[in-house]
Amino acid sequence: MDRLSLWEGAHLAAIETTFPGWRILVRNRCWWATKHTPPTPAQKTAGVLHQFARPGPLELVAALTDQLGILSRMGAA
């Protein structure tokens, strides 16, 4: 994991708390999310990703929110 600034560390902690179904880490200045439980075939078809990266914490939160929306519509969130 990259060495994080205080600001980044605060974001990381908040994201981990808000999205407990995902492992969050920062590597090579990219913010990564990996779903603890791999998506089912139906979830994959609906657009649920097992792992993805975004350039910053705000973009990662937006993508995680989208993922939770898909899961919620499927009754799985």
C-alpha cells in the first residue's frame, strides 16, 4: 500500500466504514476496491464488478455507490 497523507488516510477509513463489503486499498496512486464476496453470474450480468480502480477517493466512492445501487435493485445489498 502507498504511504498516504492524513487527508487520504481519513478518506480511506471513511470509505472502509461506509462500504464494509469491499476491501479498499491505495496502490500506485490508484484507489482500488475488491468485493469480499465475488459477484454471482447474475450480478456480473447486471454490472457488478469484483474489483476496480479509480484515480481518487471521490471517484471510488461514486463507483462504489453505483455498485451498491445495482446490488440494491437486485435485492442483494
